[in-house]
Amino acid sequence: MPAAERPPSQRGAPPVWFLRLVERKRAKSVLGLIAGLLVLVAIIGVSGARFTREDVGHVGVVRNGGPFDSRQVRQILAPGQGLTWTGWYSQAPHNYPAAHVTLRYTVTSDPKRGSRDGVDVITVPTKDGVQVGLEATVFFRFIGETDPVTLSRFDQSVGTRRFETTDGRMLYPYQGDDGFNAMLDAIFRPVLENDLRSEMGRYRCAEILSSCALVRGPVASRLRQPPANLPRIQDWLQSSLQRDLTRSLGQRYIWDIRFRIARITLPGNVQAAVDQSQAQYAAVNTSKAQMKQARYQNERNRLLSETLNKSPALANIETLKALPPHTTLILAPGGGKTPSLLLGGGAGGETTTVPSAPGR
């Protein structure tokens, strides 16, 4: 058709060459394939984009995850960091406790009082062979964001292992509190038990618990008593835990360790002997108190008897005070003679003669 005879194209309509192209069957197939590829590339591109943010209590370790990337650490997300680009196909952040968060690990002689059932019971022997139970708390901090290089080493070493939880799950240390606590049970706890056994074995039971002296013998005068020994044990454990953990793990991942003893318990049979001994001491003290009370009562009666002998009038008054309630009292006038008291509470009666006071 000559150009003069073609209808004018509408504004915004596809160009003529494109309309002629899509009229061909082969061209339609090619265009459909290109469109599908473009949609696929768009989907892949959008799904591979990674943005994330971090809460204030954790530090995030991001690793590469692209098909052509290594699996090395890409970046560290600081606590409280806002929305951040973490690359294409990067792995989800491995979240660890921030350095400013105070963590705790509880040990106790009673499994029901621990922070986690079944893992918090520690009993260690003293120098004289008494198995004592400990209730204590270890406060510490994780390396966190204070040293990114050391944190990356932790993620590439300890963070690559899975640890068993109390309910049988296998978790990595960055998989929540359960995963981090499982790591502490496997790595931190053996060092803690070893140091506790070493330190508590230097003291006799009576040197760390006063009640042991009742059944194990008193502490020698040259040795320090429990109130002075317990702070020494805590200070020694703080330094030994820091040193041994760093040596065992190869890096200073845990720091600012503070050990606090809440209570020391004895085995059931030893505690029963202590309770029995304390009961016997209490009985002895009670008898001593009763004996002292009897002495004072005897002295009181002696003084009272002397006073009544010197004052018959006071003796009469004390006699009247001693009469039982609801007693009928009749004083027979005697004109200087001794009055008679008729005592009775009913139909019958009893006559009692009370010496009269001498006349004035």
C-alpha cells in the first residue's frame, strides 16, 4: 500500500515494524522466550538481594552465599544497626550476644533450681572427702563487637559445630539462646568443673562450711574461717576460669568473668548428722538455761520466805492472794485473838485458821 494510502498511526500505538514482526509465528516464539528470560532474571535478581538489620542485644556475622562466592565472612553487623545491604545471596546473619550484654551460667546442687533442668548439678569433694554441692552463678561477657577479627574466628571455628541441647536437638551456637547455652554446656562447663574441683579440694569441709565442724572436727586456729575463705575461692576461680578458657579455646572469646557462690550444701547423711548434732547442742543449751532458771527461782523463794517470816501481815496478804477463785471467806472477830477463815465453794466448807497480825 502506498504511503499516501496508509491510515495514520494512532498516538501511543506500537510501531508498524513491530506489528509486522509479531505477525510472524517464529517471531512470536522468540519474543515469548525473551520475555520469559527477562522475568526469570528479574525474579532471581529480586530474591537474591539481601537486606537485614540487627537488634541491640546481638552482633551479626554475615557470610557470603552466592553461587560463585566463597563462604568467608563478608561483614559484621553492629548491635542496633539499621537496615543494611549484605550483598547478593548472602547467608542470614549468625547472631551472637553483644559485648555489653551480661550473660550468666548457673550451677546448683538442686536440678529444679537451675536455669536449665538436668545440666546444673555440680558436686565436688573437699580435702577431707566430703562431697559438697554448689549453688553459684558465673557472670561473663562474650567478645561480641569489641573485636571483629576474634569474633570472625569464633564463627569460623566454634560456630561451625553443632551442640546437643537438653531436649536432644543439635544446634549451632548462633541459633538462639538454646544453641548458645548448649555450646556453654559442652565447652565452658568442663573447664568450670575442673577448676571447682581443684580449688575446693584445697580446703577441708569445716573451712568452707561452719556446720561441718560439728561432725568433722573444728578448724585449726591458724586456718582462716569460712567467711574469709569463700571470697578467696571466688577470686581464684575468676582468674583461673579466664586463663583456662582462653587456653582451651585458643582465643579470648569470653571475658569479664565473675564467680559468685550462693550456697554450699552437704550430702543427705552428713546433713542429717549435722542436724542431729545441732539438736543435741540445742538440748544442752536448754538444760543449762533451765538449770540457771532454777537457781534464780530458789534464790527468789529464799528471799520471799525470809520476808514473810519478818512480816506476818504480809504473809496474810500472800495467803489471801493464794486462795482459789469463788472462795467464801469469813473472818471471825477475835478481839485480838487469831481470826478464823471459813473457806468453801458450795454446801460444804473447810475451816482454816490464819495467824493474825500483831496489834499496833
